[in-house]
Amino acid sequence: MLTVGQLLRKTRENKGIPLSVVEKKTHIQVKFLKEIENNNWSVFPSQVYIAGIIKNYANFLGLDVKKTLAFFRRDYANREETRFKTKLSKNYLIPESQKIVNLIFAFFTIFIFIYFAFQLTNYLSPPQLILLSPKVDHFTVEKKIKIIGKTEKDTIVTIFGERIYPNEKGVFEYQFPLQVGVNELIIELTGANGKKTLFRKIFYKSVK
């Protein structure tokens, strides 16, 4: 299929007209005439500008201007369609390696989000207590029982007004005296965020 550039160059060469003569008669620089003949329009600012050059060139060569411009519009439309398809292909046909990178990045982003959400929840939540010992709540001969609990290491632990200091793992111990009947243990926990938890546990001591 003959392009507009080929049409112009073929007509000029058949008439034996060098580009230097075309330049003098049309005032179009040789470098631009060559680009037109090679259908290389990327150096021009707009479609209208290119059409103006082709019109002058066709007039000089004695070609039908309307038909010549029709060739140009067809070629220009084909080029735009090709460029669109290429761009679409680049956007949607992502290489496998890029897909893997994107997938890893997505998982990493989700992980970071979940981690910070977890940390924020922990920071805003009151401290928790796990009672490690004793495992039973009924006693008969014991005068004291050893209370062993676990909480966050920065938590302030208070039992009946006495400050208890957890170790680096958050574990603390307390000797709790028992009387016959019902014994209520109350542990007050104050977290680093100022939130408080009141832990209550009932122990029973019966007579043999």
C-alpha cells in the first residue's frame, strides 16, 4: 500500500527534482522534506502542521491535493491506532517477573498494615492477665498460696495496695494468705498506655 511519503518521493524522483529545488520553491527545509517522505511525523508539532507542509509539497509537484491529503489522513490514523494498541499492550501484558514483584509488594503492604493495626490495638487496649498458678481454687490446710501471674512487662501490678514487680517476661509472684471461707483476690493492672484492668479471683478454704 502506497503511503503519502512514498507518493511524494516517487513523484519528485520521476520528475527528476532534487530536494534542494523543492526547498527553494516551497521554503520547506530539506530535513523536513525528508521526514515527510519517510512518513516520520514525530518531529512535527501537530497533525495540522504536517498537513500544511504536505499540501504545499503536493501543490509544487502538481499532485491532486485532496487525494494526497486523503493518503496522509489514512496513514496518520493507522499510526495512531498502532500507537494506541502498543500502549494498551504495555499496560496490560505485564511480564511475569513484574507480576511477581507486584504480588510481593501487595503482600508486604498488607502485612505492614496488619502489623501496625495489631500494635495500635495492643497499645489502646487495657492490659491482660494470665493466672499461671494455682490451678485450683479450693484449699484445706494451706495458710498461704503462691499467686503466679503473667502480663505485659511494662504493666504496673498492684495487689491490695502493694506494688508487685513483674520480671522481664512479665511474670510476677505474690504470697496470698488464706482464711477459712471465701478469699477474694483483687489484682489491679495499669498498662503503659494508662488503661486499667481489675482482675478478681475467688479462692475457698475449708476446714478438714
